[in-house]
Amino acid sequence: MLLPLISVFSAAAASYAGYATMAPQSQLYGRTLTHGPDPDQIALTFDDGPNDPHTLRLLDVLAQHEAKATFFLVGKYVRQRPDIVRAIVAAGHEIGNHTYSHPNLIFLPRRRVRQELEDCNKALADELGHKPVLFRPPFGGRRPAVLSVARDLGLKPVMWSVTGYDWNATSAESILTKVAPRLKSRRAEIVLLHDGGHLAFGADRSHTVEATRRLLEMYPNKRFVSISMLAGNPDKGIALKD
Ligand SMILES: [Zn+2]
């Protein structure tokens, strides 16, 4: 009777480990930023850019509301369209590393994880003049080796607390119904959206742009801030410890 019991426990342990690897709020494999303390703030984050034309349209929408956001960029697209990266920086937004080619890092050996992060860092440093500080793993996939490579490179992992499921959204409305109710909380939520697509450059993100415009209109009294502007900790929101 012992054997079946053991296998039940191992299955539970394995599935918990799986949860810790991919779930945005899990802290089992090391501290990652998932939200801030100030309910007057919202941190919009956009992954998988730069993208044409949706990143630039998003910059227009954000500028109309004097909102700041954070863009987690894919290195190969940075190489392809450095002009869009420069436009993001010029508009005062924050930029983070989202790897060079967007693999799921939990399946890669440590050496390849390091290469992905370093190649993206180099692409960004060529445009920014310095290496980025923030990092978001593709698909939220992480494990101890991923976080320790990130730490070696001086990168702070940033996850999210609210997702718009916009990568396959069929309307702006469908994104809003997932995001808006979650923003009435008593803390600063980090919202995951996408201005690009990891499968190919040029993904249609018009629904995300429209959903962002409506979110900004819905919350005129909230401050839309970049990740490093999240208040309430000694390093402007990005002091993380393992
Ligand atoms: Zn991504």
C-alpha cells in the first residue's frame, strides 16, 4: 500500500513544482516582483515588442494620458527595429530584457539561458547606452538556474499580477473585462499586455492598443507608472532579494 501513496505524493510535489515554474505569483524559486503597495498606481507592461505599427500607436495613446509604462523587448526585434526602441526611450518609458529569441527558459541548459539574456542585453545596450535592469522570462517560465543567471547579469525579474490574455483576444472589450475588475484592488497591480508577438514580427495588437486607451480613460485618478516608479520600497520598487 505504500507505493501508491508515495506516487500520489510525488505527483502532488511534481505538480507544485510545475506551478512554481510558470505561475506568475509563485515565489518558490526566488523573489520576483509581482505588484506594488500603492493602490493609486498601476504599472502597465507590454511584452514581445518592438512591433510595427502597434508599439508606436501605443506610445501615442500613453502620451495622450501622460502615462508611463514598461516594455519588455525581444532582442531580435530590437536588432530589426532599433528606431522603435529609441522612440520608446525618448517617450520616457522603461525597458526590460525579454530574452533574444523568446524561448521557454525552463527547457534550456544554463549556458543557453545565459546566452539568451546576454544577447538581449547587448542589443538593448547598443540602443540605450547601458544595460537594462529589468527582466521578464518568456511565458513566465523560470526555475532556480534562470533566476540565478539573471542575478549574475544584474537583472531583476518582474512578473505580473493581472493578465489581459491579449495574445489571442478578439476584441478590446474582451481584454478590458479581464483587466478592469482586477484594478480595483488595494495595491498597485502589474498588468501583462503585449505590443508584439513572439511568433513573428508584425503581430496585430490593435485590440491591445484600444484596450489600453480605454483603461487610461477609465482610471483618470490613478497614476500609470513604470516598474521602477512603483512606490514603497528602498530601490523604487525593484529591490528584490532571494
Ligand atoms: Zn513574451
